[in-house]
Amino acid sequence: MLSRRRRGKKKPKEGTSESNSKSDNSSNSTKSKQKSSSSSSTTNTASASKNNKASTSSTSVADSNVSNPSSRPSSADSISSAASSVSGSVVSAPSKASASASSVTSNISTTNSIANINSSTSISKSSTPSNTITNNYTMNPTSNMMSNSNMNAINASAMKDLPALRDAQPAKREELFRQKLQLCSIIFSFDDPTVDKRGKDMKRQTLLELVDYVNTPAGQKIFTESVMADLMACVSANVCRALPPVTDDFDPEEDEPVLEPAWPHLQVAYEFFLRFIVSSEVNAKAAKKYVDQRFCLQLVELFDSEDPRERDYLKTILHRIYGKFMSHRSFIRRAISNVFYRFVYETERHNGIGELLEILGSIINGFAIPLKKEHLQFLVRALIPLHKPKCVGMYHQQLSYCIIQYVEKDADTAAPILNGFFKCWPWSCSGKQVLFLNELEEILELLGVEQLAKVSKTLFTNLARCLDSEHFQVVERALFLWNNEHLVNSGCLSRLNAHQVLPIIYGPLYKNSSGHWNATVEGLAQNVLKMYMEYDLDLYDKCTAAYFKQEEEAKTKQEAVAMRWAQIEEMAQENARERMMVMA
């Protein structure tokens, strides 16, 4: 279905296409005096054109749906040749948090995206452009969707009335640009790809022409405050929408994502808006009235889209908005944290957690030191609980990067991180334990002496529990911590901390070193014991004696318990015999 809204009337500017239309109509009216029938037709056409022009020249407020006819497209070759001039920041989470995190940005892959946009469409120019919009579009003030009968009116003859932006006179380009934005606000239904195919193609060509035009520094000068309302109305009409509900049996780890059927229009709309956001010609102070908090919230909600292509665009655009509009930064962080709260404590279902964490990784990297209380609360309340959901493996790499960024900014955050970390430890899932051990190693590399003193008992107790696991991969990954030279030479596993570590982990190490079924585990455990023996032989002997004594006490206790149960069983049998004798 197609949609339009009635727009308020506004006095047109001088030099616009309307004035040209008036003069043309006046000339036609003079000539029509010779024929009365042609005079009547010319007068009606001029009146319809004037009314339609007045309704489409007014500006709209941000986030409202706008009506639109389409425009004559530009060439695909000019788009793809100019695509490499636009670049932006793309957030990425490295696999190792100790890697350089000074700037998490890279060039936006504009060339590839534009090539994909143009791959399925051929663009042709009209030989006889007109400066008027025909009256085929009937406004409906109560609905944004046009009826099926009216949809047939959206055809090539109606959509090609506007000239190309590059062919228009400079004085008329802004008004023409605004009219094309209104054209692109018409929303088509993609439930049936065969319906209104021509109208869909014409809208796509118009969007491509807009992208092509603003892809140059000269074209970006059109991003003035006077067009921002129509621009944001066009973007909101195409992008901001309700996502389809997810079925109960959908498994993001197993099922293929459902791709957005309207992607041919949606992709170009995102490309166009991205160029608006990254443009140096856009005044942030003026634009923030249109790129407001409501719009930012809608973008955050769209991260739940199943289409990974859309989430990738959203990631880049939201990160750019965060960098350009400082007044929106706190609100965007709160909106993201609310998504995390709902995901952790209510649904445990969201498609864009990884992309949101990638944005946060770059944001956290820019936090000033010392960290604000708001930032510390975000860590404790939003990030650490993200270790709880069952699907943590889908976004663990990005989450780990964010956590490491906090520890690098402020080492004192290691204590609350590790305490919350072990509360969420997945003891029943070996695969997730391996992921958590990877993250733990990165945190331990940044742990200082003061921080270790606060968490040493909790840390080594849980480490011993991992060494005592029944799953060999968990034990193996835990033993690999002693292959980290930094941890062994100057970290928490070094000689200086041997008196804290060895008494707690000696028991699991000894059992794994003396007859574990996996040869790798057995060899690693023997190497660790040998290392501590070389560090401090007296400590090693004390731990050995304490372990055997503890084992002997445990054995004695177990025998006592077994003897007690045997006595209880004997007493029960005796009572049963006495009962039988009484009954006899």
C-alpha cells in the first residue's frame, strides 16, 4: 500500500518550479483563446498543478510520514564511481582485549554497498522532463496507505515528472530536492514482489539519485536546515517501523535469519541517511532538533531486526550519531542499557546485542578517567549481568572487549567484575566455561597487586573448581593459564603469590597429574606441580602433607558414615524380625 498525508499550505518561493509552471500556464492560456475547448482544458490543468504544488512545498516536522511522487533517476555509473569518497566509522570488537583499543574505527564499505544497490537496477533518463507534479496523487489525511485502486496511479508517467537534480537550475534545486524527498516517503508493500513493481523501481531510482547527488562535496551543501524536516520525515517513513514478531520456536543459533523483503528500498534509505550524518555540511546544533531522542530510540529498537545487513547499517549510523550529537550521548547509553535489562531479566531474546556491544566498546574506549559514577553503574547493572543468558556465546567476544576496556581504564573495576563474573559462572556448561576462562585470562593480565588482594580467595577457589572439573576441555583450558608468561612471571600465578595459590589448587593438580585419562591434561598438571616445586620446595612439601592428611581424614570420615549406615540397616532388619514374631 502507498501512503500520503495532507500537508499545510505555504507561500512558494520565487524562482521555484511553481513560478515556471505559472508562466507556462499563462502562456498556454493566452494561446487557448483561439479554441474554447483547449482553453477550458488548459485552465483546469493550471489550477490542479498550482494546488498540488502548494501542498507539496511546505515543510514537515521530524518523524512524521510524508507523501511522495518519484523522480527521474540518475545514472548508476556515477553512483558507483563516487561511492569511494564517503567513509565513516565502523565499530569492531577485537578478539583479544589486550590489543590496541585506541580507535575502533574503519572505513565504511561504501563502494561495495553502492555496487550492491545498483546491481539489480538499470537506470534510464526521461527525454522530456516536466517541472510540475501531476494531480494523480490524492491526499488522504487519515491514513498513510493508499488503496489498491490508487496504487495503480503510481506509474512511470506520474513518477518521471520531476527533472534530475543535476539538470535543474541551482536556484530550483532545493525545492526539487524537497519534492523528491516527499516522493520517496511513499511506502510500498513487499508482501507480493510482483505488485507495483514499476512504482517500486521508480522509487528506488529516485533514492539512488539522491544518494548520487549528495555523494559529492558540492551536493552536500544542500543539507541546510530548511530541508532537514523533509529529509528526516522521508528517512523515518522508510526506516522507522514495527518489526515482525518472532516465532516461539526460533533459535538464533540454529535457524537462518529472515531477511527484510523491503531491503531494496531500505538499504538506499540507510545509505542516504548515512551520508547526511557524516557530512561536514550538516550543522549539529540545527540537526539535533530533527535527529532527536525519539528517533534515536527508534534506531535502538530496530537493532532487534533479524536481517544482519540492517543491523550493520544501524551500528554505523548510531555510532556516528553518538559522535556528532553530544547532547544525545547519555540518552543513547540509557536506551541501550534498557535493551540489556529487558534481554537479561525478561526475554533472553534479541538479535542485536552483539552490534550494540560493538558500539559500546568504542564508547567505553573514549571514557574519561576517573570514570564517572554513571559509567560504573552501567558496568555493574548492564554489562556484567549479560554473562547470565544461555545465548551468551553469540555475543561473548564483544562483551569481553567491553569488560576489558573498563579494567584498562580503571584497575579497581576488576574486583566487582570478577565477583559478578563468578556469580554468573556456567558450571553446568563446559563450552561456556571455556569462553569464560578466555575472558578471565585477559582480566588477570591487567590485575594489580591491590586488586588481587581483594579477590584472591574467590579467584583461586573457583580456579581450583575448574581444575577439578569432569570435562577435560575445562581442565585443559584452566591449566593453559600457566602457559601465560605474564601471569607466571609477574602476575597472580607468579612465585610471589605461590603461598596463596598452591594450597588451594594442589589437590586438583595432584589428581590430574597422577592418572588422568587425557594425556594432555596429565602432562600439563605435572608441569605446573614441577614449577611450584622449583619455586618453593618447603611450601610444596607442606601442601603435599596437608593434602594427604586431608585425604586420610576424608577417608576416615567416609568409613564412619558407611559404618553408621550399616548400623542403621542392621537395626531396621532387627525391628522387622521382631514385628514378624509379634504378628505370629
